[in-house]
Amino acid sequence: MANIKSQIKRNHQNESARRRNQAIRSELKTREKKAVAAAEAGDADEARRLLREAQKRIDTAAAKGVLHKRTAARRKSRLEHRVDALIAG
């Protein structure tokens, strides 16, 4: 355990950020799963709406520093390709 006041504060800040980031990452996974599930169910309109929502959240996470911008771009691309393939097939 830290004795120094600034380190105690820093530990508290790190823990708050960790919890916030974990919540955001969890939400991203949920939104991606919902978009894929809608595409698998054959509901193209709903799948595209959920895809847009997921992409918007991925962009927000990248802007806040939860994800690197290239990671965000890769995840958006893979998700879009996956949903399009499921809708087409």
C-alpha cells in the first residue's frame, strides 16, 4: 500500500479509469454481438441500425482513449464485413 499522498490519489484515479474502461469495453462487445445476432436472424434493417450504433460507440471509445484509433478502425471494419456477409448470405 502506498504511503505517499500523491500515489494514493494516483491509485484511486487508476482504479476509477479501469472500471470506466471495462464498462465501455463490455458495452462494445454487447453491441457487436447484438448486431451480428440481428444479421444472423435475417433482420437486415435492424442489423444495419445496430451496426451503426456499435460503430458510433467504437468511435467514442477511440476518442476517449479506451481503444487505439487503429484498433477501432479494425474492429469497425471486421464487424461491418461480418454483418454484410450474414445479410447477403
